[in-house]
Amino acid sequence: MRRRLFRQLSFLAVVAVLVSSGLMFALMHRERMDGLRQDVRIEAELLKTALALGGPPYVNTLQSNPNIGAFSRITLIGPDGAVLFENAAPAETLENHLSRPEVQAALKYGSGEITRQSGTLGKQIFYYALRLPDGSVLRVANFTDSAWAALSAHIPLVIAIMIGACLLAMILARIQAKRLVWPINRLDLEHPLLNDTYEELAPLLSRIEKQHREIEAHMLSLKRAKEELNAITEKMNEGLVVLSERGTVLSMNQSARRVLGLGGDDQTGRHIWELNRSGQMLHLVEQAEAGRGGDAMWEQGGRLYHLMISPVNGEGVNGSVLLALDETEKYQAEQLRREFSANVSHELKTPLQSISGYAELIASRMAKEEDVEKFARRIFVEAQWMTALIGDIIKLSRLDEAQADVQMQPVELLSLCRGVADRLSEQARKAGVGLTVEGAPATVNGTEQILEEMIYNLCDNGIRYNRPGGTVTVTVTPREKGAEVKVSDTGIGIPREHQARVFERFYRVDKSHSKETGGTGLGLSIVKHGAMYHGAAVELKSEPGKGTAVTIRF
């Protein structure tokens, strides 16, 4: 703005100097021309007086005296127009002047004047004619270019003055432009109404102040909306990524950063391909850019995600929304269900085949009379084992569905453990294993039936997989927050490589030995799921040949 204002002021100043100089020259020329005419008139009047006093002989003195009429052309014309005298040329060489306008005006009115191009000298001349008493005409003339000649002597000085005036005008224009712009440059646009500047800017500053208020209101509204959206998306377990139409990240919640392994850094403005180059991800982004939605399963960091993308088009917004759902647990549960179904089928098929075979032998009377009782006892054992297996499966199903026959209520663990020990005392006596309960009373909020099954299975395993003369000890310990139950035995122990899997359904360290002891392979699974149902933690410590200790912390 300052440069533009400087150029405009400089232009106006230069134009003003040039126009004023031109007007000055015109006035000077006019004054010179008026002076020239006045000089010619005065000279003519003087010559007229001299002729009246000196008579015709005075004319000869004009011809012989170089100082008289040195700068003027003097002509004496008779009443008939014949040239009687001419100081610039021989009179006899000149044509008749009666037709000249100034001569006719002098003869008619006493005087006449005119400015015209001289045919004799080829220059512009001012002519002034006076009628003499004898009827002749005295004409005095002078060149008009003498005025220009007088002015031309001052032209260099005038041009220098003009150049100086233009430079001074430009300097003043620069200073003035700076002074005019300075109040505008120091405007406080954050607080427009507090500025003390030109009155003409008041409407503009008022409009800026109004726009500030509107923008602040819009920004506050957008900030609140963004904070609300961030608060919602950051609490989501699903990964959410908002992409532009070109695939750059506009927004990404914490879950998405965790899924992509990006940490807590802001990834806004980066292309999704820079963050992850998996085939499924790139294919979905390309689909969204083409205006189509889609989904795919994607494995990342040992977990399985269901990716879904939807294009967003309309009202000036173009882009897509990518959602990552963690379906690892769902997939694992489905796998576990399939394995469980296959294991149940396998576990039931073996005893059923055995029962069917023994029953067929007895029914077809192919068994010897002395073997019938043995086969019947075998059928009974297999049926009992199947009954126990089905009972454990039902218990696990209830735990998986978080359904219990009894509502959660305070349960005293020490008395519950003593009740379990009483139920297993006969089994322990037959196995030659000592079963004891010790500790202090401790109460937890839970389901008594499930807690009893958990302690029963731990004690039952301690008895089954013990050696004659061994011990099983149940210890109840109250804690500041909750309680713990520890079941330790002096049995065969569990090898380290199997300890991480013993809580899986139907997993057995030694299947042949487990079959002999009547185990279903679901005891520790029931313990694990019961602990999960009560929000408890299970810890196993075991050493082969020395025993096993399982601790449940509520």
C-alpha cells in the first residue's frame, strides 16, 4: 500500500510541476510578446514625432545611422502603397504595400497592426502602422522569435529547477506516504475498537471487531465439538481413523495408534500408507478412494482385527472412515468352542465304544460266564466317568455364560474348605494321602457352589496325582483386601513345559495315568473359569517329584 501511495503522490507531484512550468512559460511568452508589441508601438510613435519635427530629410538619417532601428524594420509607404523607404532592403525592389491589412487599417483608422509570416524574410513578424499627417504610412516591425530567444536563455535554469522540484516532490511524497500508512500498519487488529486512527477506518474496524466475535464463537463451538468427539473416540476400544479423499490422516484415536503400533505421537497429515503397508489396509483404502466400502480380516501383533472402511461424500466433505475391531477373543472363543466340541466328541466316543462293546458281548452271550461280572463292572466305571465328564461340561458351560444357580453373597472360605475336606476324606484315606485344612476365617463375595467346585477340584487333583503317604494342605489366609486359598500337595508335580497349558480344557500331562485315576481333564479349567467369574487370580507353582501348589487370590 505504501509503495502504491508513493507512486500516486509522486505522479501527481511531477504532473503538477510540469503543468505549472508549462503555464509559467506560457505566461512569460505572453508577457514577452506584449512587451514586444508595446516596444514596437512606442518606437513607431517616436519615429512619427521625429518625422514631424525633422521632415523628409530625417528618413535618410535612419538609413545612415546604424543605431536607429537596429532591431526593427522601418518602412515608409506612400498613400498609393508605393514603398518610399525600407531600412532592411532597397525600396525599389519591394512590391506595392497598399494591399497589406495593417496599411489599409492605418489609412482608414489611423493605425493598424498584425502578426504574420514575412514573404521577404521568411520569418514571423509583428507589424504596426501609423498614418502620418501627409497621408503616408509609417510601419514598424519586429521579429516575434526574439521573445523566444529571450526565454531560451533561461531554459537550462528552468529545467534544473523543474528536476529539483520533482525530486523534492518525490521525497516529500515518500515521507507523506510513510506518514499516512504508519497509523494503518500499527493497527491492533486483535482489539480493533481500541485503535486511535483515521475516522474513515472506523466502519472497517467495527466490521473486523464483529467478525472477531463471530470467529471466536465459531472456534469455541468447533473446539467444544472436537473435544466431545475426542472424548468419545479416545474411550473407544475400537480403532478409529478418519482419512481425507487422498488417504491422509485427519484424525486417529488412541486405540488406532495402539493397533498400528504408533505410540502416542500425532499422525495427522501423514498418509495411511506411511503408517501401514499391509495388503488388506491398502486394498481397503483404494476401495474407499473409488467410492466403495469394504471390510477385511487383518492380523497385527499376534491379534486379529476386523477392518471396515466407509467412504464419506457430500456437503463439501470427501474422505473415509476406517474402523478396526479387535476380534481376537471372539476368534479364540470360536476356536476354543470347536476344539471343545471335538474334544468332547473324542472323550465321549471312547467310553461309549467300550460300553457298547462290553454290552454287545454280554447281550450276544459271547462272554464267558466268569467274565460277565467283570464286563458289567467295566461298563459301570465307564458310565460313571461319562457322568462325571458331562457334569464337568455343564459346569464349564454355566461358567462360560456367567450363569449360576445361586446369586453372589458373602461366603466364608475356611468353613467351605473344611466341608470339601470332609467330602474327600474317604477318597484320601483310600489313596493313603493326608488331607488337612488350616488358616483363619476369611469372607469373600461369591457363589458358594462355584467356590466349592473350585476347591474340590484342586483337592481332588492333589489326591489323585499324589503318592502313598503324601499330603494335601489347604491354607486360607485373609488379606487387607480380599483373601487367598492355597492348595499344596506332595505329589508327582508338573513339568515346566506343561505348566502353561494345564488350565486348558481336556489337556493332560499324562493321558494314560489320568485315565487310570479317573480324571476328566476339566478340573483345572473349572478352577480357572471359576476364578475369572469371581475376579480372582490363579497362580501355579510346581516341581516334578516334589509337588504342586495352586493359589487363588480373591
